[in-house]
Amino acid sequence: MNRSVSPAELAQFLFAPRSLAIVGQSNDAGKTAGRPLKYLRQAGYAGRLYPINPARDTVLGERAWPSLAALPEVPEHVYVVAPTDPSVEAVAEAGRLGVKVATLLADGFAEAGPQGDTRVTKLRTICAETGIRVVGPSSLGVVDLRSKALITANAAFDEAELPAGRIFAASHSGSMIGALLSRGKARGIGFAGLVSVGNEVDLSLGEICTLTLDDPDIDGYMLFLETMRNTAALRRFAITAAERGKPILAYKLGRSAAARELAVTHTGALAGEDDIAEAFLAACGIARADTLDGLIEGLPLLQRVPVANITRRMAVGVVTTTGGGATTAIDPLAMRGITIAPPSTETLARLKAAGIDIKPARLVDLTLTGTRYDVMKAALDILTTAPEFDLILCVVGSSARFYPELAVRPIVDSAGAGKPIAAYLVPEAPQALAMLSRAGVPNFRTPEACADAIAAALRRRTPVPVSSWPGSSRPTTTSLSSEQQDVDARHKAGHDAGRLIDELEAYELLKKHGLPCAPSLALDASIATAPALPFAYPVVVKALSTELAHKSDAGGVMLNITDGVALVAACQRIRENVAAHGHNITRVLVQPMLAGVGEVLIGYRVHPDVGPLIMVAMGGVFTEIYRDRSLRLAPADLAAAHEMIAEVRGLATLKGFRGKPAGDLDALARAIVALSRLAEDPRVLEAEINPLIVQTEGVAAVDAVVRLA
Amino acid sequence: MNRSVSPAELAQFLFAPRSLAIVGQSNDAGKTAGRPLKYLRQAGYAGRLYPINPARDTVLGERAWPSLAALPEVPEHVYVVAPTDPSVEAVAEAGRLGVKVATLLADGFAEAGPQGDTRVTKLRTICAETGIRVVGPSSLGVVDLRSKALITANAAFDEAELPAGRIFAASHSGSMIGALLSRGKARGIGFAGLVSVGNEVDLSLGEICTLTLDDPDIDGYMLFLETMRNTAALRRFAITAAERGKPILAYKLGRSAAARELAVTHTGALAGEDDIAEAFLAACGIARADTLDGLIEGLPLLQRVPVANITRRMAVGVVTTTGGGATTAIDPLAMRGITIAPPSTETLARLKAAGIDIKPARLVDLTLTGTRYDVMKAALDILTTAPEFDLILCVVGSSARFYPELAVRPIVDSAGAGKPIAAYLVPEAPQALAMLSRAGVPNFRTPEACADAIAAALRRRTPVPVSSWPGSSRPTTTSLSSEQQDVDARHKAGHDAGRLIDELEAYELLKKHGLPCAPSLALDASIATAPALPFAYPVVVKALSTELAHKSDAGGVMLNITDGVALVAACQRIRENVAAHGHNITRVLVQPMLAGVGEVLIGYRVHPDVGPLIMVAMGGVFTEIYRDRSLRLAPADLAAAHEMIAEVRGLATLKGFRGKPAGDLDALARAIVALSRLAEDPRVLEAEINPLIVQTEGVAAVDAVVRLA
């Protein structure tokens, strides 16, 4: 019905429309629906502006139009600030008229139960039938500070002066774009644009950000995420941004169960466990900030530490005029696992030669040398050329407040050094912070935001390119709306979708993927004499059935069977046990009893939000209690597998702990990689090996559950 | 030689001296030693001021005096800003002249190795011989903003306007008093005084704060702690402050091992593990902030939540105009274990009756109702009278920046409500924050500081009174310097001080203190026939010796001995095993094999920094890996013991986990209390029961190590 627009056109209509209608514009600038016109005029938006209000001739002193149809042209962008149901009608009318993009303020959709679901369906139908693209609903707007298109009802944009910067911000929360803007302004952090993506019924956060990737005036991205939604588009955006060298820093709500629960009621979105979101963001090369100020203040640092320069072991050197003040930043850095490196003997010697005679310690503490320009400058010259450091953190004490020339100016004068410098000023020192910002030195107002941003910057990895991730075969022109519908459907189907295969079939499938499995033999469960076994006694005998997910609980497992007579008896006993639980089995599985240094659980599943995932965990009760597991998006490579092993704290017991022999962690890593490669087999929904026995040489699966689509 | 002064006199000399000499005052106000005179004059200090500089007639345009002896009077306070060794001489001279208190800037003492130790000894001798009291060394000064006694070299005090407030701050770090002052000023948080206590060679942080407890213009305390030092004085101060209703909020460095290591090199102090500091502060009723802004912004909240009102289960209600913004505060609150309570059905009904129709959720989200004064005020009126909440957190979105009348004013107008309200404003909103501060509403600039302060406020407990803690029999007039020397000596003696008693004696001692122990029988290790046992087989046989700390490692333990013949063989075998490790034993210990639901480790020790401690932990490898333990100062009461059990995550396995029977946690709690009461027995340095078997009814110690003084 409606020719589709190119991404470049869509971007222009969204962010720099030459004509803009505001449906539902109120005459009361104090009301939410009264704000957009006020802010647009205040900012000096130069496009043609059409306030639409059928009840009035004028709004805020301007001519008001009765309807979209009555306008002298089809506007490039329509901001709908009317109530819920009239809003849907307005989008439908806009679509019919050939409008290409609408931003929708109203709520009452994804978060509003069955009635809301009906509205979502209606909106999606309008989009599909007319080709109009929608931002929202529940969007507080789209803002471009270059074009002065302040298409927003967010009260924080009632701002006299809004200088444009080079960051683009996207947020699930509408209020937060006001927080990012205003807090950023106070810190000299400026934005090219900001978008409140709302419920993403049509255009997703990832898609909208992708539209800005060709913008040469955008250097980096700040994301405020409430949920993991439309992850395919987000990942595609992130990977492309990484290819363009544009860093992304995200704050993701939901570390706590309480916050995840709220995300569901507040946004109508699904909420996964936090370590899944963490694994997803890491795989996308998106840095994650834990603190709000870390998000706002962190991007300049990410830009100074390109992801390509990051190795697995980055070391921070710290120089300070205040030992106590510096330690307030070192403490949270160390808690985040960041290495604070002491200066090398050679660096100490160079410092001494420059008159800076300090004690060997993890900190270059200039307190005793005196707070002087020449001392700090000489120290920075030496530290920024010392090979043991990848980043220098400079912490300045009380002098920063009134005497920035002493210890802050030398940082400014070292801004072009070969190594990135971050600065944290211990006192309240707005002038000195502004001086640092002007010089492009990443600077922080709290030790926690400083540590948070440094950790976020140093922990990121180059994401794997789009071409090599599962699902990339899917045509990229797929509508993301339908992609999202797929995800919803998969989620609603739940974890019990698909069908279990029996343990023997599971081993066959796993062996094909290169996983070492214990030798297995299926026997008729009603044998009267034991056959010769291809392996030695003692053995374990297990009920073989796809019905019995928890065969131990049903008495379906007998260990340490030492001879043929006991084997026959075990078969009989298992048949009786599982029959008592209402199951009839015809076969049992026999395996040798394998001993090892320890046991782990490795699992694969297709997660409804983020797709294929691989997990390593300590099996049993301690995983449940200590949440001791490591996750990655699948497939994972050998380096990632080794990282995962290092992240599971309990696996320290397999490294030759307390005199025990060490387990074969290389074989474990290979098994993790092999299991993660199930991502290449679309039939497999889930596969869990619990336990995988880790031996001094090799590993072996001794139980497996596999679920196919 | 010198009459000692009363605490009230000492306080006056310290904070409001009528005469003050500055030894080493430089003529260059840009130098550290040039600052004190400048800041004192700038602030309008009204006392008699004597700059001392033997090399000059004038400094900074004032008459300079050649020496303390040349002054026309004995000054009440001397600030020594000279280099290290001349400083010691100046203190000695001041002492001889009858000066009562000196503050000492120089470093080169506790942190400076053997040469520094010699200087420390010299200073202490001067104090002991002359009666002069010393703040420092390494003190950046003592500041009283009422008397304008800015006795400091901290550059942040070069401040035109320094209004006095009602908080007293004490810091191990000198730079941090400048940070607290300047950051506090920017937040409307004012100080009565601040002190940089330096190395506490004489006057300790706790003693200095104690001197201010009678000051009616001081309402609360802010502490910046780098180490746990002089803990007896700190605890005494804290308990007295609690009795006076003056809250204390502390920031303590050293959550990370890296920071603890730095504290040692930086301050020459000892550094214990962080959970020990945490237990100590909690026992003192000192709230602990994790973030620097939480420290600076948190005291007003502590004042609104008196410790006497705090129960074990405090619930926070959250009301907001921004769901996403509120969740940024809820996430860190929930991660700190704070309960965010949903409104009750009754409260929801009251809200609905007031026109606020919200979905039942953990958050009172007014987004859909609109950001209006009447809505927020009505919501606050209802929430502050709802019995399910102990504190209301109000999170205001973008409107706070330019329209504080909408949702911030109603908070101000509810400041006198029956329940404390805390406010976090999501955008940058300095005017609204100032409005809240003026109204006395605790307000926060970041969600993390907000959550941190709320958690710190709600987690504190009334400390046990001085009279009931061990060591209170010690006369309170004891010089704290010598107390500290005792601690140092104990620490240097290390954990191996004292003497082990054998396992049988250990059980005797523990049983006397009410701890259930497994029945035990000592036998001659060279028996040829087994005697009748007072308990049934199977039994365990163990080498009985005070020499063998790790008897299992030496083959000194044999389990599951089923009859007399095996018992005799086991005795023989154990003798041989331990002989092969170089030990000769004459006796073994025999105990029945006890089964239980699980095993725990409980331990008692006299810690060199904080005194008697009780610990509960999962035994074995998982304690080492997951650091899963809970600590309290000893003695602990039954309520504390139950809290400790709840804090050890692994003990979930004893609560009827996965169908297993539940262990007798009441008996475990009684055992913890009993072990903690060893604090009343000064002979015992350390006692560890590992494991204590937890049965379905009762508990029993099956191994014990006790070390006596």
C-alpha cells in the first residue's frame, strides 16, 4: 500500500524531519501533552510544525489543525501524544495518509494485559498494512540536538541551552533520557540525540540505533536497558558499531530479583536472570556499567581504550597525591577483579631519577614528594611510557579544589600521552573537572563511578562478527516485529517444549558432536542372565526411558554392581521401582563406574531471550546455593571455555587443590566447546550433561538429558 | 611534671584554643607549611596566633616568633608543620613548656620502618613524661567551624565561606577531610568540626570523637576509616554516642585485598579481613556506607531513623513518577538485602479512593496517574501512614529538574510525616535537592548512594552497653597509648602465641562452657586388648597429642572401627603413622562415629585488632572457596547466633533442603552462644570445633582445638 523507505530516509524522518505533526498537542504547556510544541519552539526547530487539536483553533498561540488529513502536506514524522485508543486511531490514519514514522507516547499496550495485547496486535497490523514505522508506545520521544527536533514530552528538555554532543542515547525508560541529558550537561557530556524506545512494538532499540550508525557525528552509544528484548537487532547493531569503532556502554537493570520482577510489571517485558543478560552484553561487545554515573561519565574512557587494544590481562597504574583518596577508587576496582599493577623496578628507578623517591607499593603515592606541577607531570610522563601499565588512573586530593594548576593541569598536559589516563578528583572540584572534560580526559566524580567505568572499559571484548553467529543465515530483511513474535511464542511454549530423547540416543548425539561419553550398553530390562559386557565391573545400571526425567528419584539408578548376578537383580529391582512410580520400562542402560578428580555440570540451551547459551557449573547443591556458574552465548571458543572454567569458583577444586591431583581442564574446555557447538544444530533445544566426570586425563559424560525441537 | 587536663579542657584546647602557635609556618602560602596561617586569618580565627619561624621576622606579613619559648604565653594548642625530626623536637619543647596539646603534620613515623618506630617511641615518651597530648603525626589538622580554628594544611580549606553545621567528621586520611568538607558544602551538609587523626600515636580517633560527645551542637558523626586501630577507644566512643542518640556513619576502606595491602604500606597500620571490620562496626552500632556519597549524604537519614526504632525486618515502600528511575535505586537496595514491600490491599484501596488507581506491584508507580502535586501528596499521606512500611523512598523523574513544585514540593510538605522519607531525584536537579535539604528531607544524588545510605541506616543495631563487653573491667583511665602497645605486642606475637591443650582437655573445657561434645575415652596407645567401651561400635580412633595440630595429615585418625580387635590394630597403626611423621604418642582418643544432617565449623578467637570473635562457617573446601562464614564480636546472644546461621548460605542445607531432614538449628545457635562466652574466660585465646555435627536433635563437637594464653 505504501512504498517502504530506505534506512537513510527513515533516519532523516525520525531525527531530522522537515515536517512534524503533533497529534493531541494540548494548549496547556504544564501538561505532558502540552510540552512537545513548547520544547520544539524553545529549541528553535526549523521544520514545518503542525499541532493537531480538533477541539481548538490555536494551541500555545499557534494555529491548531483539526486532523492529520487536514494538513497541507503529509508530515515526515508524527508525534502522537493523545490518549491510548485515539492514539491507535491516529497511527492508523497516519499510515493511511502515507506518513512514514510515528512516535507514540500513550501507554496501555504490552504492560496492560489482554486489552493491551489487542492494541499491540492492532498497531502491528497497521504497521504491516501501511508500512508506517512506530517508535513506542510509551515513548517519551525522539530527540536530535543537531536538528533541534525535540520530539519529546520529557520535562527535562525544558532547557534553555542544549549544546549538541557526539553521543547517541537510547533508553527503555522514558524518564531516563531526561536524566542522561541533564546529568550529562552538568558533566560536559553532550548528546547528538536521545530516544525513548518505549515498548518497541515495532521499531526496536537495536534498529533505531542501527539507523544512526552512518552518522559521522556520532562517536558512541549510551544505553539504558530495562529488559533483554529484541536481542537479535540489538546484537546486530552492537556488532556493527564495534566494526565501526563506536563503543557502546549500557546500564542494565535487573541485578536483583526484585528489579527483574518490576521490569515485568512495569514494561510487560520478559525478564531473564542477570548473568544471562551479562553474557549476552559481553558477547555483543557492549560494556556494562553498574552505576548510573558510570554510565554517564564512562564513554570518554571507552573511546580512549579501543576494544582492539584490550587483552585478557590489562593492568591499571595508579598515581595520586592522596593515598586514602586513591584507595577509595582502588577498592571498588579490585572488587571488580581489575589488576592494579605496582610500578616495576625500572619505573621506580626512573621515578627516583626524576626526584620522586617512593616506596615500592601498588600505588605511586606522591604525598611525601609534595603536590606540585613538576612532580605530577614527571610522574605521568614516566607512567604513561611504562610498559607494565595499560591505563593510568590519576587521583588528585584537596588541591584540585582551588589549585588545579598543581596536580590537575599536568593531567591535562598529558592528555595526548600514549596511554589513556582517567582522573578522579577527591574533593568537590567542578572547575578542575570541567578543565579535564575540555581537554578530553575521562574524569569521574565518585570513586565508584570511576572504578565502574574503568572495569567496564577494560572487560569488553571484540564481539564475534555477525556472519559467524547462529541465526545469521536468517535473512536480515526479516521484520523484527515478527522476530519478536517468534521469541514471545517460544517463551510461552516454555522450557518443556520439544521432546526428550533417551539417554542412549543422547550419548549418540553428543558423541557425534565430539563429546566424550562413558561406554554404554542397552540391555533388555527383563534379562535372566547377564551377557558379557564390553567393559569391566563394577557398573551402574539405569532405567532407559524418555518418560523418566528424574530417574534417581524413581529408584531407576543402581550403583556399584559388581557381577552378573547382581546385574540381573538390579534390572529386576529397577523395573519394580519405576513401576511403583507408574512407569514401565523395557530397557536399562549399563555403564562402567567411572571415578575422577571431580564432577561438573555442563549445559546447553536455546534461551528464549538471548538464543543459544552454554553453561558450566558445579553440580549439585552448591550450584543452587552459591549460584556458581558461568555462561556464554553459544558457540564458544576454546579461550572462552577456559575463561568460563576460571569463573566457576568451585572448579578451583580441580586445579590440584589441597594436594589432590589436577583434573584435565583442557579436556573439560574442549567438551564445553563441543557442547556449545550444538548451536549449529537447530534441532537441539537443550542438552545437559550432569555430571561430566573430570579425570586426570580426559572427561566423560555419565548422564545426559537432551531435548529436541 | 605537668598537671593533666580534664576532657573538657582538652576539648577546648583542641577545637577552640584561645591561643595557637604554628611551628614551622612558612612565608609561602603556596606551600603546605604556609597554609595554616592563611586559612586561619581567612576564616577569622579570633584567638591569639603565634607563627613560629626562626629564620624570619615576619611570615605572610605578620610577626614571626623564633621559638615556642620566646612566646609571651604558653599557647593552648601548637600546630607543628615543620619537617619530621624538628617536629619531634618541637613537640618535646612544647611539652616541657607545659603546652597541653600539639597537632603534628609530619610523616615519617609508623609507616617509615625502624627509623619511624624510633620516632614513635620518642613521641610517646614525650607524651608520657610531659603530659602533652598529640594529634597525629601525619595529621592534616583539626578544624572547628564554630571557633574558626582552621588548624589545618588541607588545601580544600582555602574557602571563602564555611558555614558551620552539626556533624563532626574524623578521618584516618588527611585529604579526605577536604573531600568531606567540600562535597558536603555542595550538598548542604555542614560540619561543626573535622579532624585528620593521622597515625594516632597518642590521641586516637575514638578518643578525639569522645571529647566532642558533650557538645550540644554536634548531632552525628562521619568517619573515614582506613584501618581498624585503637578499637577499644572507638568502641567506647560509639557506644556512648549511641546512648546519646548521636548516629555514626563510617566508610571503611579495605573490602578488597589490594586496598588492605595499601592500608599497611600507606599508614603503617595493621589490616584485618573486611568481614572482621564489618562485625566490629556492627557491634559498635556504627552504620557502614559502601560508597563515598553514601557517607556524605547519609547522616540526615540516620538521624530520621533512630536506631531504637529499628527492628530485624524493616520494609521500604517506594513511590515514584518514573518506574525505570525508581528501579535504579531498588536494584542496589535489593542487592543489599533490603526488603522493598508492596503496598497492602488496604493501602491500594486507600490509594484508589484518593484517585490513584495503580496495579499491585512492589512499587507505587504514579507515572500513569500523572506528575501532579495533589497526586504525589495524597500518595505520601497514605504511604506514610501505612503500617507495612518503615521508610518511604520517593523517586522523582524529569519534572524535578524544572518543575519541583509538581513532585518535590509534596515531599517537602510531608517532611514532618510519621515515617522517614528519603528522596532520590533522577535528573540533575540542584534546586530541588537544595529545597529538600532545607526542609530536612534526606536526599541523594545517585541511586547507589541512596540505596547505600538506606541499607546502612536500616541495618544498624543498638550496640551492647560498655558495661557488658569483655575488657570493660579494665579501668577506663588506662592510657590508650599503652592499650595500643598491648595490641601491637599481641599482634606481633601472632596466631601461634599461647599453648595448645590436647583434645580431651579441650572437650573438658568446652563442656564446662555448655558445649555438647561427643563421648570420648582416652586409651593407652599401646594396649594389647581392647577394654569395654562406654559407647557402641563403630568408633573413631585419634592420636591424642598437643603436638599434632593436623593429625589427619599425619595418619593419626582412623574411622569406622567396628570391634575390639580392629581397635587394637588401629592404635598400633596410628602410633606407627605419627611416628613416621616424627611424633611419639602415648595415648589415643576413642569416640563413637556420630552421623548427622550436616557439619559446621564454629570457632572462637581473640583477634589482635578487634578482640574476641565468634565465627560460624561451612567446614571444608567450600568455606575456603566461597568465603561462606559469619562473624560477630563475642560474646553473642541467641538472636545474634540465629542471624549468623541465616548468613551462612551453605547452612541452607540444614534447613530440610531437598527432602533431607532438618538439622537442630536451635541447638546449633545455643552452641554458638556457648562458644562465644569463652570471651569471659581470659585464658582462652582460640577454640575451634571442626566439625560440629548437627543432628536432627542436638549437636555434638567431634573435633576441637583449644589454645590457651
